[in-house]
Amino acid sequence: MGYLETREHQKPPSYLWGPSFMLLLVALAGLDLIPVPLLCAYLLTSLAAFLLYAFDKSAAVRGARRISERTLHLAGLCGGWPGALLAQRALHHKSQKRSFQLVFRFTVLVNSAAVALYAFGRWDG
């Protein structure tokens, strides 16, 4: 087994980031660091993002009108990135386009930083 093969096996699967983030949100809600409605909003926006990706994949296969990348990124930025990531992996959609992935990862970073600032920026102790 070569170096690259060994190194590849050490990377955690990227599809686990979304569920892990959702579990973190559950823990933060349990500790009263974020309100439960925020957790619910993440669940709903993740579902909506997954459905947007599924619709766009279907349209791409049929050759029909597509959903803009800007809309897909906005869905992720607004908290739907766990569902978007799951859709990318499950549907094999937008997962190989490097320019899309670069912007997508930036939206994940910005969204996650906003949650961290909200949760820990108001922490009293």
C-alpha cells in the first residue's frame, strides 16, 4: 500500500460533517447555548437544501431549467449546508466541480462561524 492510499484511508468521510454538525447543534440546544427553534430551522433548511439539490440534479438529467448555483449556495449559507452536503454525496451532484466546492466550503465556514459566535459569544461562564 502506497503513501497516498494510506493517507486517503485516514481522512474521515466528508458525509459525516453534516450529521456531526447537527449533533453538535442538539448538544448546544441541550446546554441552552442556542435556542431550540434555531435547531429546528437548521433541520428545515437542510431538508429544503437537499430538495433543491435533488430538483437540480433531476433537471440536469432531463436537460430542463436548472437551479442557479447562487441559490444553492444561499441555501447552504442560510443553514442548509448539512442537507446540501448530504445531497452532494448521495446524489453525486455538484461534488466534483472545484469552483462550486470552493464557494460551498466558504459558505459552510461562514455559517459555522456565525453559529459559534452566537453560541459562545453570549456565554456567561
